[in-house]
Amino acid sequence: MSEEAAKRIDERIAELGDWRGDLLARIRGLVKDADPEVEEEWKWRGVPTWYHDGMLCTGETYKKVVKVTFAKGASLDDPTNMFNSSLDGNVRRAIDWSEGDALDEDAFKDLVRAAIALNQQ
């Protein structure tokens, strides 16, 4: 993991200073719980991005949502129907959370692990 990327992600979380920063920090922790070997990068002018044998997902923050986009989400099983955004694409799938939305931690970590397995095929 790049120390510079980790520092920038820490700064972004602190800079948000609201529910979006709290949620991004929680998501980051879940990604790391699911894969202690995950690599973090800082991409596209400020998007935390997680990798393991290829890109897993990104953590984007907007005014009203926190969006996690799985790079190969269209190829992942989603038994709990977490994906609720970017559903029309052939490759990516995303999850948008608004303030107060529930986050199924176990289902999210299962998606991260499935993304890793797909990257390793």
C-alpha cells in the first residue's frame, strides 16, 4: 500500500467532516477486513481505489451519496442485491448510499472477496 495514497485517503475522510467521511472510513475498513493485503491508490484527482490482482473498487463521494463502484461488478454474484447503481453497464456495478442508509457489512465484504476471486481467475 502506498503510504502517500493512505495519507491522502485519511485527509479526504477528515476533510469531508460529515456522514460521508464516516461512511467512507467504514467502507475502507471493511475492504481492509475482507482483504488485509489490499493495496490502496489515490486516482483521478481524489478517488480512493482498492486493488488486489487488479482493481477491485473505488470509493467516490458526492454531495448526497457515497458510491462504491466495483470494476467488474457485472460479473459478480450479488445475492443480497447490494448493487443499486450503474446497473445498465456491461462491466461495472455500483452501490450508492445516502445519509442514513444501512450498510450490510457481511454482504459488502463478500462482494470484495468475490471481486478478488474474479481478479485471480
